[in-house]
Amino acid sequence: MIVAQGLTKSFHDKKRGQIMAVQDVSFTCHPGRIYGLLGANGAGKTTTLRMLATLLKPTHGTATVAGLSVTERPAEVRAQVGFLAASTALYARLTARETLAYFGRLNGLPAAEVAARTQRLADDLEMHEFLDRRVDKFSTGMKQKTSIARTLIHDPAVIIFDEPTLGLDVMAARTILRFVRDCKARGKTVIYSTHIMSEVEKLCDTIGIIHGGRLLAEGSLADLRARYAETDMEEIFIKAIGEKEAA
Amino acid sequence: MNFNQIVTVYLKELRDALRDRRTLVSMFIVPTLVIPIIILGFGVVTAKIIRKARAETPGVMLLGAKDSPEIRAALAAHPRIRIVPARDDFRTLISNKSLRAAVELPDDFDAALLESRPSTVRLYTYDGEIKSGFATGELDRFFRDYREKAIQARLSERGLPAALVRPYEITRQNVAPPEKVGGNLVGGFIPYVIILLCFTGAMYPAMDLTAGEKERGTLETLLCSPVGRTEIVLGKFLVVLTSALSTVVLAGISAMATFPLGALLFAPEAGPARAVGSAAVAAARSPMPQIDPLGFLASLAMVAPIAVLFAAGLLALSLFAKSYKEAQSYVSPLIVVIILPALSAMLPGVELNLQLSLIPILNVSLVCKELVSGIFHWGHLSLIFASSCVYAAIALALAVRMFNRETVLFRT
């Protein structure tokens, strides 16, 4: 479970001064459910998720991940989190097996368990053919599968996806979406950020619309459709941020 | 601090670095080949140039001496010079190297010598040009010998002993052991090369493991794992240090092998060295310079804290960059900063003192110069080692601090 309470992050920029990247964002993600964070580029999605993954420290507010405070026990939080983003790449000069072994060891798993989990993930994701090949020779699909296995090697309770399908072709994107659904089916707490409306419609149980660093609307797809009297997610999004712009 | 995590990061980064061609070149190939190429390559080329210059009978122009057939005949009979016809543009000919040297004598040189009238022999040469130097050297020796014979003849005519004008002889005896002479010759050069190699050995992995990882997106993947940032930076630092130290050790082994090899290669050419006023010529005609092996090993040990300083400093600096290219633009100018103090140690007359002992890089360069000559000043050695360790610790603390700053890690 993820509970974010008043998460705020500000940066100082030499040219633009103080920038509020995220302001007072609160939400809750439950196990076995997918929380979609929908927003345009620069809305504050990545900053929010990086705070949850303890890569950034909140300026104000707090969050708990699997019951652990992100500010007080960051290393333990990371041990409970699998983080997959377009920006989290793989080591080109390692093989897929070496990659999984490395992240397994970093998560404190004994060698035998790393080997067993690698075997299981390779079975699930059909990775045996390229498990001992170097990542720099991989196709996009192979890289995606390896990234998914890297995210799952320590069997995290919480999985954070930050625009995971960015720049992927249809087939590679479908592999990711199937994996997100699998995570939900296995009772993981999933948070999924995207700017692609169709993805949230397909995947998410709860949708949070974020714009200008603020969470403007939140609810199930049905709730949002009722609130904004629109069926199309894009129209809902435009109306949600339009209210803010008008205000 | 979790040592298991540091070791895990270290082993992975080392494996990754050893699969990077740039790192392999800077870590293994360059340090192994640079010193032999510089010492043996330059030695062979210099010896070849000198041999060729010596084999040539230089063309020399005789100006004046129109009424002096004796000196003209003596010069024409000299086997190691070739007299060419006089021309007014002799200076131009020497400058464009079609003439090696010229000698100008008064027209009545023979008569003046006979009548004991003073006269001047003027030699025209091209300073710094080896073939012109050889020709002028031959002329210089010829006229000294000719003058000596004239003095002997005059003394003999008057029934006076030779000791009248030469009351005593001067001889010179070297008491410095060969390694001290060798140490003075190469003492400044060897640490200079090793320090430079140490820097380049640390440079590529430092940039690749920080800015390179940022650019490729793998740093964020690593930061998502439970491993602490201090553990990450220490694991990476140890890889950069391994690269820098292996560069130093390989360069050291290579240098230790080069000197005996050079002695073997150049030994047959070692004949009775004659002073010809050129260090390069003297070096080429002598066996390879010897260096003190213990001192050499000690100088490698003195470079160790410098390797820590380079590894940590380069890591901190490269981490600040957003991309490998940006890191290169920060790091490349530093080579000049490294070269200047290392080069200063090669200047003649720069000696180690208390103030210089505290200047990083320069202090190690200077003390290495002494060490390879077999001189151990324990006070200086302790001070330099301690100060280098302090600088290295500051650089490492800075690298750790940089790694804990979000604004550096996620600089966009």
C-alpha cells in the first residue's frame, strides 16, 4: 500500500527561481489495484514517483510505502519497491543473467535464491534464448523483458511504473501492459504514470489527474465520467485541467 | 556502512569497465607501451640520427687565408671535413643547412703564426643543429690541436719545457654511482609519465561510471535499489582507483623492464664517449641510465595517494556532468593542471623544501626524482605521503557528498 500525504517538492533554478514541481499531493494506492497518475509532460508525475521511490526527498509532506516512511527508512522502502521507467535503462555490457544477479544481490538475496528466481522469471517471460547474451545486442522487446525481470527479481510488494511505454512500439508496449495486469493479479500495489489516455482507461482502477504539480481530480473511471459528464478520457482530462486554468 | 554492497557494486562495475574498450586501452595498453616507446623508441631514433650525422663528412667553407697555403693544406688533408669553395652567401647556406659550418681566417694567417702576431679564427655555426655542431666541433678540435702544435714548436725552438705554458693537467672523475646519474637523467621524467598515466587511467572509468551512467539511464536504475548512495560511490570509487593503480603498476613494471632491455639494445654502441657538448649525444653513446630499484618502488608507493586523489576528484567532477561529453569538457583541461606541477619537477634547480612538500602532485614528482636516484629523505617522504593522503581524503569526502545531492544526481 502507498499513502501519500501532502507531498510537496520544490527546486531552485538559477534562471526561474523557486519552482514548485509538486504541491500538496495526497492519494492512496491499495494492494491488488492499479492507481493511474495521468498528466501532461512536466505535470509533476515523475517527481511524485521519484519521491515515492526515495530517489528524491520531499520538501514537505510524507508518504509511506508498504507501511514504511519514505523519509525515515528509504533503503527499506526501496527494498519493497520495483521501479520501472522509460529512464531506467539496463547495463549494455552485462548479460540479462548478470543484470538479474546484480540486482538480486543488491537486494540482499542469497545466490541460490537469485538463481531460482532468475530461472522462474526466465520461464515466465520466455527469456531463456537470450539470458546469457549481452544487453547491447538485444531488441527492444528483449530489453523490456529484462527490465521487467529486473523490477521483479526481489519480489517487491509495490511496483511503480513511470511512463514505461514511452518510445516503445506496439508489441513492446503490449508486453508492458500485460505485465502491469499480472502485477495487479498477484496482489501487488501498482502505481502507473502516463500521459496516454487510452492506457489509464484500459488499466487503472483509480485515476489521479495531475497538472502543474497539483492533483486536480481523483476517482474511478466511472466516477470521473459522472463528475465531468464525459465518456472520453481525453475530454475528462481537458475539463479537469480547464477548471484549474479557469480558477 | 554495508561492505557487502560495496563489494557487489565494485565487482559489477569492474566487470563492466573491463568490457569497455576505452577503459582497457587506458588501463592496460597505454601504460604498458608508453614508457618503452618513449625510452627505447626515442633512444633508437636519436642513436640513428647521431650515427648518420657522424657518418657524414661535413662540408665546411674556408673564408680568407688567401696567402696561407699551409693552413689551407692542413685543413684540406683533414679526413673528417670536406672543404668547399668560398662564397659570399655562406651565412644563408649554413642557415638553410646546405653548408654545415664555415671558418674565417686572416689572409696572412700562416705569416702571423710564424711571426707570433695575434690573429683570430672565427667559426660560423648553426646552434642546436646536430650536423652543424659536429662540423664545428671538428673545426674547433682541429684549430686547438694546431695551436697546441705551434706552442710546442715555439717552446722547443727556445729550449723551454712544455710545462711552462701548461703547469698542470685537469682530469675529472665521477663519484656518483650509475643509478644516481641515471636518476638525475630520468628522475624527473619517470614520475611525470607515471602521474600522467595514473590520471588518464582514472579518467575514463570515472567519466563512464558517473556521467556515462547518467546519460545511459542506468544510474537511476541503480539508485532505485536498496543499496545506499555512500556504498554506490565507494564501489565506483574503488573501480576507478583500481584502474588508476593498475595503470601505475603496469607503467612501473614496463619501466623496470625497459631499462635493462634498453641497456642490452644500446650496449653494443657504448664506446669511449667523447664530450661533444650534447646531452642527447652523450646519452645515446652511453648505456641506458640506471635507476635505484628500491627507490623506484618507493616512488610508485608515493603515487598511490595521488591515485586516490585523482579517482575521487574525477568521480566528483564527472558526476556533476549530465553527459559523457560534458564530463570530457570538464576533465580534459585538468590534464594541463596535472602536467604543470609534474613538469615543474623536471626543471633544473627545483629542489624539494617544506613549502613544496605541501603542493600536491609537484611534491610527489620532486620526491620521486630523489627516490629513483636512491635518496631517501624520510622527513619529506612522511610529510608528502601524509599531505597527499589528506588531499585524497578530502576529494573522496567531496565525491560522497556529491553523490548524496539530488541536484547533482538528477541535474537536467
